[in-house]
Amino acid sequence: MGFKKTVLSLSIFVLFSGCAFAQNFDIDLLKKINGNESNFKNNYFKATAQSVFVFNIAAPISVFTAGLINHDKQLQKDAIYMAGGFIASAIVTQGLKSIIKRDRPFVTYSYIIKRDAGGGYSMPSGHTSGAFCTATSLSLLFPKWYVIAPCYLYAASVGYARMYQGVHYPTDVLAGAVVGAGSAWLAYKAEKWIHKKHTTHKTPATVLL
């Protein structure tokens, strides 16, 4: 066997071994999280997962309302871009689900306990992407520890809840967190870029006046 064929064979072996290891790690970690049941966890994580929609809608509405009350146009714009980031996150999440088409863990493994509804495909986690998107948006707009810490603690709890409920793998949750945080960051940067561009175009006219 030639050198190139040897390298190619080793590369393929390492790739498949890595995928197998990742898959085993994924399900092994999920088994530990999903199998450790208690009534408190059932109720707490059910409430946590169900609150995501309210959290994602209430946050931009609250910011926009605060902008109206304080006559703060910038805060109103921030709320709009926050909502835009969440919409982008939802679109990307659903698009990836359709492309990847990963079955839910309780579908593939009969020993995974399903504790909540989980329709459609598994990767990435929609609940997690939404929670991390809103958490990141709020953290960027209000970069204080007492905003950042609770927001990300809540988002992490949502991701853990979806694993505990048996409807997502750990990698689903990780992918959802990346999609959500990334969408929020891009929306934030887009707002800053548009604001800077608008300000730059207005500056010469202001100087002439």
C-alpha cells in the first residue's frame, strides 16, 4: 500500500472513530442526565421548558415598552433588533433541523424516558437556541453581571431541561446555544453597523449647517 493510500485509510479510520466516540459520549451523557429522576426535577424542568416562549416574547416587548416610557428611541430600536435576532435564530434552527434530520433520542433509544412533547427533528434544540438568543441579546444590551448571570443560568437550565426530558442530545443543546447566541450577536452587530453608517452619512450635512 502506498503512502497516500495509507494516510487516506488512517484519516478515514480516525474520522469514523471520532464520530463513534462523539456519538457514544453523547448518548452516555444523556443517559446520566435523563435517568436521574425526581418529582422536583420533573416539575422544575417542565416549568423551565414551558417558559421559554414567554421569555423570548416578553424580553423584547419589555425593552420596547421601557423605551416608550423613557422616550428612548435607541432602546426601542434595540428591542426591534432583539426580536429580529430571535426570528433569525428560529429560521436557522428550523432550517438545520430539516437538513440534518436527526431523530429524537427517545425514538432511537427505547431506554430514554420521554417527559415532554418533542415533535419533528432533534438538532439543534429550538428551546435552547431561543433561550440563548434572548439571553445573549439582553447581556449585550445591559452588560452587567446581575443581568448576564441570571440570563445565562436560565438559558443553561433550559438546555439541561430538554436533555432531562429526553427530547434532545447534549450536542443538540450545544448546537442550539451556538445558533441562538450567534444570531443575537449578529443582530447586535448589524444594528451597530447600520447606526454607524447612518451617522456617518448625516455628519457632513451637519457640519455644513
